[in-house]
Amino acid sequence: MSGRRSDGPTRPECRHWIGAEQRHCRSGENVRPYLTGPCCPDHTPNALRGLPEPPPGPGMPAAAWTTPSPISDSRVADARAIASGKRRSNPQAYRAAQAAVHHTT
């Protein structure tokens, strides 16, 4: 046997190296991911600098998923370029673009 138990999913552990004790922290309480790896509240980057933790932010704005994409604007311009003959395309796309442009104007 390898000495490791595999009776379920592993929980994240704090990977902070405690130099004075020559060991990793390995705490599993309230561990969160950081760029340096998973850290417990005692070993977050701000805690190590002696700074308070920042308050949780509001997250993504509500309108983030409803903002119109610039891709749709480029498709309209692309259809106009195809319809005018300035952009090469196959005959079917040319006729469809002409119909779309003449229908909308």
C-alpha cells in the first residue's frame, strides 16, 4: 500500500511553506485558491503582509451579458460590403447579402 487513503474526493489544503518549522501548513479550513496556490486565511497574500482582507466585491455587473456585441455590427458591414461587390464571396452569399441590404433599407 502507498499509505494514502483514496476513499473520496480530496479536499484542498493550504500549500504555504512554514520555513521556521520546515513543513507545509496543510490546513484544510476555509482554503481558497490564489495565484500562489490554495491558502488558508492565515496564509493569504494580504495576511502575510499584515494587511486586512479586501471585502468581497459585487461581482460581474448585471448588464455584462446583455451588452451588444461588436460582432453583430461587423456582420452588417460585411453584408453591405458583399452586396456592393467590394468583398469577394460566392454567388449565393452575394445574392443573400443583396437581398438583406435591400430589404433593410
